[in-house]
Amino acid sequence: MPAINVINFSNLKIKADVSESYANRIKIGNETLVLFPDMHDSINSKVNYSSRAINNLTRTFGVEVLLDNKKEYHPNMVAKLKINDYQSATPKIVCQSNLFKKALMIILYSFLLMEK
């Protein structure tokens, strides 16, 4: 551990490690919701950096999100990132109750097939 840490409060950023399964979906410019659980606050931002190298030990890659200077953030504060990795121009809306009924019918049908 270093004896001294120099921190520039005008250029704070969030660093996070993301699973390699998202490597082809997370790009620079993806919209991100940054949640600060300790402050009960959230901000909208964008991915500023996305690493192209995958860590061999953790199978993750790094992303960075810049913070604005409007609020009082502290180094090493806990933050949660919700990165929008997919967006559709024409979304499809499906009724949740219909999905449940169909899933229940499939389970019941497969149960009946297994019983015979």
C-alpha cells in the first residue's frame, strides 16, 4: 500500500470490473445509471473507457465512468453501475400473466409426458 495517495477531486471516476460475457455488448458511450447507496442518490452518465484486455484470473474487463463535480463524492465510495447494453427502437411488450400461464402449461405438459 502506498504511503501517500494523491487524489484530484476535479476528475473523479468510477472503475468497475465486468464479466467477460458482456465484452461484446459494452462499448464507450453506453448509457449508465450510477447508484450511490450510502448517499441515496443516483446520476446518469456514460461509459468513458472500456478495456480490450480480459483479466486472466478473474475473467473480467475494466470499465470507467466519469463523475460530474456537482455533488460531493468521496474516493473509495461504494457505487453500483447499471449499464444499458441493449436498446431497441421498437420494443415488444408482453403481458406477464400470459407468460406465466404459458410457462405453467409447459411445465404441466412436460410433467404429464414424463409420467407416461
